Amino acid sequence: MTKEYQEGENNWNWRGDNVSIRGIHKWLRHNYPHPNKCEECGKITDNLDLMNLDHKYRRNIEDYIYACRSCHLKYDYKMGFRKGFHVKKK
């Protein structure tokens, strides 16, 4: 049995979209290579967050980008996903 045979939907433990946020992030990190710069501001760093754009945690790579912590927090506050800090909308 090869490893490819056991990956993804072929794995006996596959849960599709019925998986935890941690499981989604693990899947994304495996399938979505980690860049060396923020996809929002272009800052070069190895310390990037995997940011969900619509906060609907699904296995859809287009719903995620890698962003520096600053851009991630600014986006979340602007979109109302976090409370207590206000960022001016442009």
C-alpha cells in the first residue's frame, strides 16, 4: 500500500468538511505551501498566520491566505470577527 493511497479522501479517517479548525489548518499547511512573505502587505517573514477570509472553515484553499500577524488582526477587526479594537475602514 502506498502513502498516496492513504492520503486525503482515501484515508479511513477522512472527515471532509466535518473536521475541527485545527484539522483544517493541518490539511491546508500540507496542501498550501508556506510563502516567505505576507500576501497582504508583502512583508518578508517566516512568521505568518494562515488567515481565513470568510470565517467559514472549509477545505477550500481560495478562502485562505498567509498574512503577517499585523495584517491578520487588522483584517479580523475590520471585518468584525474580533471586538475591542477599531481599525479605520478605508
